Amino acid sequence: RGPAAGGKDLDAAGLGFGRRAGIKSKYDSVATVHTVATKPLARMTPRDWRIFRENYNIVVRGGKSPPPLRSFEEAPVGMKPIHPSIIDAIRNRLRYTSPS
């Protein structure tokens, strides 16, 4: 029975059974997707890249693969950026809006 019926508050022990049980945490998957998608490249850790691959269903075989592209304008650390004319062709001719 809940507090209104004269019983104990189920969330008194912090078990997540009270009124706030349905409220999402600031660490839910949507927040994680947003964080790893917009985090600066220099601050990305191997864990961030793993989360990014899991969120976008990117499967990699082998151990020494480069990190995936998050946008066409963004080049991985240590590599040259993609030439603007190639980015233009990818967007306007091939109609890709983001790397897939």
C-alpha cells in the first residue's frame, strides 16, 4: 500500500519505486547519443567511439580500424580533411546528408 492508503512510501529506501520511478535519468541513451555525436574529436575516448558505434549500428571487424566519420566535414585526428568539392558532390549528386 502506498502513503495515501496509510502504508509506507516505497521509495523511502531509494529503490526507484516512488513517483519518480518513470522519470528518465540524465544518463539515458538519448543523452549519450547526443554527447558522443557532438563531443570534440580531441576529447573522444575509446569508450566514446564504442558507444558511438553501438548507437549507430556500426560493426567493425579487426582491431586496428580508424574511428568512424561523424560528419563529412570532420576528419579524424591525424588525417587530412575531405576536399570541399568532394563533400559537395556527396551531398548534391549522391544525396547523402551524413556518413552511413
